[in-house]
Amino acid sequence: MDSSTIISRVIASLISIMQASNLRNRLYLQEQRIEKMQVALDDIHRINANSTAPNALISGIIDRIRG
């Protein structure tokens, strides 16, 4: 085999590995953000439900976000 072909395959493989690890890290970061948002929504819902006059707009927004 030609040495330039081997070198190009090695470089392409290294770039692919770097991109895959970057994508994995971004996925974990998104999962953490979603978890924090869900906790915040639960807190807002709990506070709204326990108030003397629950706000229907807040309840509706939370219900739509949760799906």
C-alpha cells in the first residue's frame, strides 16, 4: 500500500474518534440541562399548586411543556 493512503486513513480515523467523543460530551451536557429544566418545572408546579390562588397560566404552560 501507498504510505500516503495509510497516513490519510489514520488521520481520518483520528478525526472520527475526536468527533465521536465531542458528540458524546454534547449529548451528556444536553441530558444534564434537560434534567435541570425538569427539576425546575417540578419546583414551579409545586409552588404554584401550593399557593392560595394557583395561576392557571403557569399550570397550562407546564402541562404543555411536559407534553
